Amino acid sequence: MEKKEKIGKKELFLLEITLGIFLIITFLLISFVSAASSYPNGPDSVDFGANETKGNNSAQKVNISGGRILSINVTANTQNPRWKAFVGNVIGSFTLDDSSGSTIYDWTLSSVTGRIYTTRTSSVVSWDNIECANVSEMETENTALNHTSTQDNITATFGNPGDTNHSLFWVGGTSIAANSCPTLHTYVNNESQNDSFFEMALEDGNSNIVYATIIEEDETGYDGEDYDFQMIVPEVATPSFDSSTAYYLYVELGN
């Protein structure tokens, strides 16, 4: 009888250990799922609108008589093929979905807030390691895209990186402090400004530059139309380059 009692206690002890391990694993799995669900995600769909560029101007005729000297001042705005822009609006809702995308309930948002992110890497962004990009990381991206001009390369465009005027924002569970990242402000009504349409340069710890812009619902944009976001991203700057670089969009609603 005494031997059976000892065996019973041992089995009970092992059962308690097994149960404890099970509970810990379950907690970690729940924590992982909860954390993963808070990361930026790819949009469910994207509707493409106008894809526009500035047309070429006709040549200006200059004709004077022989023996004369004409003084002229020339104004020229040249389209920059080393950069491109995305503008648009966001329609969003919070949902409870299963792995197949079936929804058990959703909440349509009366006011959309959050961020739009874009990066040229096709790999999954390491959102846990996201932080402000520094000069060295942006210079690495300059090299990768052959942005050799100090007039309009990535570091110059993002303030070199003197401009850090942006509000506090979140990327998943990571808080990005106000005025800490290299920042630019795209135009409003065809003019420069620094009150809206913030765009920040981030890096994910794997040398991937991620551009982030804060969603601003129905804000007057660069052409006087209302947009929720607008942002610019670099293109390959090699003069002979005649293709295009794909960027990958992520969206994060709320916060």
C-alpha cells in the first residue's frame, strides 16, 4: 500500500508539471497570435485610379537678327524620374475573421485613422525591430538605387535628416516618439507645408527601408483634391534604367 501511494504522488507531480507546461505553451501561443494580429497587414484589395505624369513642353523659339546679343532667363521644371508618388483614400473596418477570411462580425469605421507603409522588399517586414532609419541606412539605400545626386537623393529628400517634424505614432506594438525619424511633408495645394501628410523613413533591422505616412481622413492634398494619404518613394536612378521598381503596401488601422 505504501508503494502504491508513492507511485501515485509521483504521477500526480508529473501531471502537475505537464499541466503547467501546457498552460505556459497555451499562453505563449495566445500571446503570439494577439501580437501578430496587431502588425501592419497587406490590404484586402487595391483599386487603381489615374496613373499620371507631366507631359513634355514644346520648344520655345528664339529668333533675333544677326549681330545682336539677347539676354534671356530660362525657367524649367523637369519631371524627376528618380521618384514616384502614391496618393489615395482608405476604406476600413475592424473584423473578426477566421483563417479562410470568413467574418463573424465587423465594425465599419466612421473615421479612419492609422498608417500606410510601403517598402520595396518582397520579404516579410520585421515589424518587431522597426525603428527610425538613420543616415547610414538611408545611404545604403541610396547606393542600392544609384541615388548619387546630393540634390535629391533619399537622405537629402528626408531632410539629411534634419527634418524630424512628425507626431507620435505606433507601428504594431512599437511606439515611435514624436520628432524622432527623418521626415518629409508632401505638398498641399501645389505648395510646400509642414502641418499634414507626414512621411517618415523607417528601418526594420534587416536593412529594409520602410516608408510610413499617417492616414489623414479627407485632407486637402497636393492638387486641391481630398485624400487620406499621399507619399513619395524612390525609383532606380540609373540613367539607362527603363523599367520600374515594385513597392509593397501595408496598412494599419487605428491608434
